[in-house]
Amino acid sequence: MLTQLRRDHANMARLLHVLALKHRTLAHGKRPDFQLVREVVDYILDYMNTFTIPLERLYSEHLLAKVPEADELSGRLATDYQALHERLKQLSDNIDMILMDAVVPMDRFADDLKAYLDAHRTYLRAEREQLFPLFREHLTDEDQQRLLKMLPDGAESSLLQLQEAYPQLYAEFKEAPSPFDRE
């Protein structure tokens, strides 16, 4: 289970890297491929809704049953994740406006994109450093196997859909460095 979570984190970090490259283009005063940015944002939103949110709920319920003192951490992470989701939906709305040739200040969009990237990376780090150790410590192998069976078909089928639906994005995703290559 933790291997799957680490793989999901690595994949999300790669997607964030693709967005960071587009942010860098904006920071240099150039126009990135907003259609590709749209694809990344759509993919992450879909992934959040269909896989990550149910995953978080399932794991939190099981963890809290064993470690009630993890309630504060679980609540904070849930609040942070909801804020991430809202930031991403706002970015999505702004991308829609940009793609419809509406006037959207690029400096504000770049700032919003950077704030989202920073917040999502911080969230992933908090999960790795604070939540994953609790899973390791308090969930048995049997618990983990049972939870794996309860998870929606998310990560692997989602990557296959990414490859099929967004070939350019998938190519950039595959080129992006995995954050765990350095560990």
C-alpha cells in the first residue's frame, strides 16, 4: 500500500513539474501551451475527484479507528486538500477564460499557478513526512491489503487514460524527473 502511495506521489510530482515548466515560461513573459496546461489541470482534478478524495477518506477512517490522536493531522490534511482542490478549480476557470480569449492578467494567473504548485508540493511533503509514518506504524499488512482491495481503480488505469487521451501531456509527464529518483 505504501509503495502504491509513493508511486502516486511520484506521479503527481511529475505532473506538478510539467506545470512548473509552464509557469517558468509565463515567468519569462512568454505564453505557454495553455491547452496542455488545461490537460494537466483537468487530469489532476479528475484524479482528485475519482481516486484521491476516496483514498484519503478511506485511509483516514481506518487510521483514526486505530490512532484517535491522528484526528488533528487528518483534519488539517483534509482542510489543506480541500483548499488545493479549490485553487485548482479556480485555475481551471481562469484557463477556460484564457482559451476563450478573455482578458486574464497573466501576472495574476502566474502568481495563482505558483501558489497552487507550492501548496500542492507542501501537501505532498506533509503526507510523506507525517501521515505515511503513521500508516507504517499502525496499519498491519492485513489492514493494508484490505484497504488496497477497497480502493477505486485509480492510479494505474488513470495513467493509461492519460496516455491515450493526452499523448503530448503523457510525453512530458514521462520526461519529468521523479522526485524519488533522488532518494
